[in-house]
Amino acid sequence: MSFNIKQLSQDLWQIIEPWFSEHANLFLLRGTKKTLLIDTGLGVESLSDFLFERQLSPDVVVTTHCHFDHCGGLAQFSPETIYLTDRQAKNISDSTLWGLNYLNQEDVNISHRQALQNYSSKPPASWQQLGHNIDLGDYQLSVISAPGHTDDSIILHESSRGWVFTGDTFYEGKLYLDLPNTNTTNWIKSLEIISNLETTIIYPGHNNLVEKSKSIDLLEVACSQLKAD
Ligand SMILES: [Zn+2]
């Protein structure tokens, strides 16, 4: 199976690549005016076709940061739908920043190992400029710069519902500190930004969704990992 998709609520889906054990969480949010895709996976299989077949094609495609497991599939989507920040636009074509040293054969199901051997970074040919707000109609997302995990990381906040999409800036579990472009001092500041947002639930780039009741403790765990560095 190329992708697993799970409907989390009426307009929100979580998508993963089950054949990759370090899979990222990709999210699709359908508003009354537009549909947003947050992160694209590796780009080994066509997420674009998968969503089209389910009548869930996005109008806006963003990436939380330029690592292969989040931005790798961007090039599958039409350039009019891809939106990058200025910093992401600078980084996207530099594959040394994609974290490919973390793409290991043993993390990939045998069904996809051949595809992985042929894997190379495929940046999109062109894109649009991502501003400070994404208007989906009944959902409004603020785009917040959150450098640290990478210098191009963003988080998205739907303030009326208290939803925060954090990418790899925050998730439950071990944080990886030796990736290109990581800056722990900035990362701690970005965790503070998340701590101060109106939150009901956090949709992280990896692992479990984080309810508000657990978020304060887990944000502290993340922060202490960075301070120990
Ligand atoms: Zn990452």
C-alpha cells in the first residue's frame, strides 16, 4: 500500500507512508473555498494521484520544512498549487539540506527498497510565494516562522479551533539534532512560540497527535532534549 489515510474529523485527514518506518504525518484540510495539503512525503509514490482518486486534490500545497520526508513529493503537484516561504525557496533546490543521510534501507519495507535505491531529490521547478495567512474559507491558518529544526521550518496555527501543525519543530519522542541547518538555540525559542499559542490539539510531523492536556509536559521534554545538547 502506497499510503494510509485516516479521517480525523469532518474536514481533516492524516496520511502516512506505511512502508517507511520513520514516516512523517501528512495532513489534508478541506475548507469551503480551498483544500490544503501540509507536507508531501518522500515522493516515491504519487500522492497527487492518490488524492485525485479520492477527490481530495489540494489547491494549496505547503511543506513544514525542506527535509525529504516532508518536501520530497512537492514536485508531483502543479506549480500553481505549491507555496513556499522565501527561506524554503532558497533551500529547496539544495539537496544537501534534505537530510538524506537519514534515509536508510533498513527503515524501508522490502517492497520499496528498489525504489529507494533510485531515489534522488526532486525539487519543484517553480512555486508561489507563501504569505502569512492561508485562507481556506471556513479555516484560516497563520503561517509562523519557527527556525531551529531547520532554518526554514514553519508551523501553522488555526486559532479559532486551536489546531497547531508543527512539522518536526515539535513531536513526541527523540529529536534529531545533527541534521543540516539545525540550531538548538532557535529551536528552543520556537518551542516557546508553540507553548504560547492557543491550543486544543497539536498535529506533529511524526508520531502521535498531542492533546492539550499532554502538550505542556511533552513540550518540556522536547526542550530539555535541546538544552542537553
Ligand atoms: Zn525534519
